Amino acid sequence: MGLFDRFKKPASDQDAKAAKPAGGSLEFNPAKAKAWFERATTVHETGNVEYAMTCWLSGLRFDPANIPALEGFFKSAADYRSGAAGKAPTKDMVAALGGGTPVDKFLSALLNWACKPSEADLALKAAMIPAEIGLAEPAKWIGPKALELLAREPKPRKDHFVKLMEAMSKFGLYDVALRAGEIALKLDPTDINLGTDVKNMAAQATMSKGGYENTGKDGGFRSNIRDAARQAQSETEGRMIKSEDAATNLVEGAKADYNSNPQDRVNIRKYVEALISRGTPADEQTAMAVLDRAFKDTQEYRFRQTAGDIRIKVGRRALKVIREASIGGDAAAAAKLPAATATQLALEIEEYEARVSAYPTDLGLKYELAIRYIEVGKHNEAIEQLQQAKSDGRNKPKVLLAMGRAFVSIGWADEAVDTFRQALEGQNDLESSSLDLRYELMCALQMRAEKDRDAAAAEEASTIASKIAQQQFGYKDIRARREAIKALIAQIKG
């Protein structure tokens, strides 16, 4: 058997059945999902995109809310389609979804859409099913794409937009829901009930923009309520305004539903959202407890991640209070600040280490973890994460910038220079990111010149310093750097 032959099919019958729990029952298991996702990544890289799609689907069956895996599946599907336009799903792909569960139906809809990505009705179906079974993240990921496809239809259908509006409103994606509703109303202006729904949706969208998702920051829930109310009243009559009493009623209603069935994912989500929306410190503690229990019961990592987001937010808020007091001259706060900062960084590192483990294909998480490693001086660990994260073309310049700085911190001048040069490839000198990169390259060249008495490196550093000064004379310490580099050149040559 050749090196790549082992990726053409599962290694054994038992392995093939791993993605289909007996009897068609649901089994959420991030650990099993991770193994399939890693296999999918590997086989995609070998060019076997057909089997990669099957692996992505097999993993998504165990962790259907994993957005990086969903993106990986569509990337494999794109390469699969490019091999022969109009390809239909293979028998193996369909066989991976034979369990008959709601998740299987969702993944089947995904598969059909991925093979015909321009079909609006397939996109709508892929958005509707996760909305029906409480998979918020996939619904939010697919919804805007489905709306765009529906809007391009030669003969758009009102009922399609109404369905999408209702599905997106379930998860608070009010902007998309409102746009869908407005298009539906244009198609049928005589529908009075739809007109009322669209007005209510506009109110929800306004309040969402007002900052309810940032409860606890800059004035908290009450401030957001007042701001949203003023904006809503000025934009349209009859828009709904959430009051504190309404928020309390929402929490109590969601709590009652949750207590009746604490393992129901929809009940969990609604209760946590209501608690976060009201946003008192006690609400945040309750939300974390609910999410921790949900993760323990279901092993769905998204619950643990949401609890971690709340912990990070609470910690940052407390740290901000200490920092501002320290800036204001409070000696006690100044004494507490270093330990408080270290504690918060340790918390965030622990959270992101767990997320990277749960979602190994999410390169953005690796970057976030690396940045925190750098802040605590774990430069070697940061470089390891950044070397993987640089595969993400969208974030490559900032990833390489961080990696180069990490090499500088451990004294590896040559590696830092090479890394900054990579980051600058294809960049325009007028871009702000280019300015930062050229400055860091200059510093790395200066380090090389000082360590190795390298005149050429010093000369190049001097040229870069001169160009930066001509472009932005007050940039950082460029004037002092320029003089120091010129002195270094004279010293080396002398």
C-alpha cells in the first residue's frame, strides 16, 4: 500500500462506523470529531478532496457547531467541484450521513449545497435546519450567504425570505432577518401581518446595534436600553423598547423553561442569552454555572467556550478598574496591578489552550494564543503556534509580525530578519502595516549588525530608518534609532 492509499477509505469497518452511532442516535463528542477533522486536513493536503469531504462530515456529525470544520468542508468541496464541474455527492459521502438524526439531515443539506453552491434553495435549507434544532453558530454562518443567494434569484419568492427571517431571528441575527423581511415585504406590500413583523424586527435590530451584546461595559444594560430607546423612537413609531421589567420577565421565563429540561440545547441557549442580556454580576455567575453544567452533560465544547468568554470579560472588567485606579494615583491599586494582570493573562492562556486543542484547524485561535504567550514571555511556545497560524493568508502579515518580534525577543536576529522580509513581500510602503514591519526589520538588522559586526546589515538598517523618517518623522523612536545606527556603522567601519 502506498503512502497516500491509506487515506482513500477508513482503515477498518470499525473506523468507518465511528461517525454513525448505532440506531441513528445523536452523539456529540468533540474528541472523536477532532480525530476526523485532523484526518480531513491531512487527506485534503494529499489531494484526496473527495475523502476529505467525507471526513469533515463524519467529524461534524460529532461536533456540528464547529465553524472552522464547516469552513474546511466547504474548502474541500470547492476543490472537489473544480475537478469536474457539477459533481454530485458520492455514495461514500451520502453513506456517512445515514443515521437519520436531525444533525444528519443538516449535514445532508450542507453536502447538497456544497456541491451546488449557487443554488439558493439549497442554501436556504442548509440555514433552516440548524435553526430548527438549535445550532446557532452554523445558522449564523449560513444565513447571510443564503440571503445573498436568494436576493440574486431571477424570480425571488416571498416565502423563502420569510422563512429566512424567522430562522435568523431565533438566534438574534436581526440585521439579516430584517433585510430578508424587507425584501419579502417588497414582494408583497399588502401583507399587513408581515409589515408588523418587519417593524418589530427593525426594533430588535436597532436595540441590538444599541449594544446589548456589550452588557456590563460602558454603562451596562441600563445605558444600552436608554440609547436604544432614543434611537428607536426617532427612527419609527411603534418600535418596541425593552425595559428592565421586560428583561427580568425574559430571564424568569427562560429559567422556567430551562428548569423543566436543563439538557435541552435551545433552553440552555435562551436562558444564558437572557442572563447575559440583563448582565448583572449574579447573572454572569449563573450563566457560567449553566454553561459549565451543559458542557459536562453534552461534551459540546461551544458551551465551555461561551463560559470562558464570560470569565474573560469579567476578569478584564475587574482588571480595568484596578488599572484606572492605578493611573489615578491609587498606591494600593498600583501594587495589585502586576499580580492582577498576570492572573488575567493566565486565565486567557488557559482558555485559548483549550480552544486550540478543541479546534486544531482554527488558525485564528493559534494566533490569539501566541499573542498571549508573548505577553508572558513564552516566546518559544508562541513561535510554534505562529508557524502554524501563518498558513492563514488573510492574517499572514500580522502573524509574521508577531513571529518576528518573538525571534527578536530570544535573540535570533537572522530568523527575525527573514520573517520580517516574508511579511513585507507584496506590501505597499504606504500601508500602515508596512511601516510597522519595516521598523521591526530595521531593528532586527540593527541587532544582527551589533552581534556579528555586520556592516551590510547596518547599512540596510540605516537606509530603512531614513525612509521611515522621510515618510513619518515622528514615528516611534525613529530619529534616535537613525542616529544610533549611523553611530554603529561608524564604529564597525572604524
